[in-house]
Amino acid sequence: MHRLSVDEFKAASKLPLIVVLDNVRSLHNVGSVLRSCDAFRVEAVYLCGITATPPSAEIHKTALGAEDSVAWKYFAQTTDAINELHAKGTKVFAVEQVAGSTMLQDLDTEVGTRYAVVLGNEVKGVQQTVVDLCDSCLEIPQFGTKHSLNVSVAAGIVVWEFAKKIGKGEEVEKR
């Protein structure tokens, strides 16, 4: 099936995208996000605040080893993660439904730009202090009676959209 080993994954080119989890409380959601990030060879995942970190049996249950392949870093404060990303020239988007947000499918990306997306707590979303630090907000269009998605599902949708948009112009190898 042409799957990479963990060492091959670590050495391979990555999608220039970092996923930031802002106070995500479910270890299963953390594992699921890591697994999706492995699937699309995301550069890293930043785990912030109350978000649990590996090693953890509960994270492993859904990550299935992606906690070993995907680079991750912990920040006690999500604002510190955003400040670090900005210092490195990364364009940061909160995934939130707010006035003036950009619909995900309408996002314009640029080759050579690094991106980060911030996904929030299962109940409260992305902290307002974090939203205020972001360059902009992205919104996933929804057409049903609910106006929210599980954070790991939202992460998968957003990462896929970035993979389609920036993966085409970057050096991410297709296997």
C-alpha cells in the first residue's frame, strides 16, 4: 500500500500547515486530529492549554501511532503558540463562526506561505483572546439544523481543504 514508515514520514516533505488545538478536552479528539494530520503529512500539531499530550493510551486509541509520526509541541497558553507562529511568519486562522469569517472554500492561499489553523474547545470554541490574535477566521459551511461539528471532524475537513489548495503548489510528494 506504499505506506511510509515513521522514519520515512519524519524525513518526508510536509504540508506547510500547523494545526493548533486550543483547550481540546477529549483525548479521543486529540488522537483523531493527529491521525488526520498524519494522513495529509501536516508539518506539526500544537497542543495547548488543557489539551492532553502523548504518551496516552486514550490518545493512542484513535491516533493509532500518529502520535509518533506527527511532530507535536505543547504550549501552556495558546496565545504563546500563536505568537511563536507569527514570529516565524506563519499566517494563522481560527476556525470559528464569526462576523466577517471567510468560508473555507473561498480561502485564497499562496505558494511559499506557511499556515496554521486553530481549532477550539468542544463546548466553548476558540478562546476570544486567541481569535483576536489570529490573522483571520475560517468557517466551514454547514447546511443542516446544527451549526457545529465535532472538532476532529472539523480538523479533517480543514486539513483536506488546505491539502487541496497548498499541496498542489508545494513540494509535498504524492505516494
